[in-house]
Amino acid sequence: MDYESFKTIVQLQSLAWSIPVIALCFAVLWEIRKPSNELLWKKDLTKDQKKMLWIFFGFFFGFTGKIIESIWWSIPWTLDYLNHPLWLEFNSYGVFFNIIFRQAFFTASAYCHLRAF
């Protein structure tokens, strides 16, 4: 098997895995919405409740960033698979999505989790 064939297989697998990743990230955000909202507006939180709120913030940043990043990267990878001429242009925009939704959101997520502990 040559490199291009292997790359195509991996691309298709990555695109296919994007769907359950995005769905499960949305599911996590959906599940934490009520308990995080209750803690966010509660007065006089206990120490454990404050920790839990920081964990919820970490989940929010981490999973939201992953959703947006995964949706974005599915576009240039699909264009590349289709040999579309706009692939290179869309791929070059990826750095902007990475700096915001990978580096910044994941850094915020890590900070929130560290604050919790």
C-alpha cells in the first residue's frame, strides 16, 4: 500500500470519527448544563461546590473547543479527499481555528481543572 492510499484511508476514518466525537461532546455539554447552571447562580457555595463549578467550566471550554475544532477540520479534510481546488485555502485558515479553539480553549480548560484541584 502506498502513502496516498494509506492517507486516504486515515482521512476517511478521521472524518467518520468526527461525527461521534462531536455528538458525544454535545452530549457532555447537554448533561452538565443543568447542574452547572444551578451552581453558577447559587450563593454561598461550599468548597466542594466551587471545585465542581471549576470542573464544569473546564468541561465547557474543553468540549466546546473540540466541537468547533472538529467541525472546522472536517471541511479541509473533505475538500482534500475530493481533490477540490479550495483545499489549500481552507487548510491555511486552520491555524486561526487552532489558536482559538485548540490552544486557547484547551488552555482555559486545563486552567479551570487545575483551579478545581
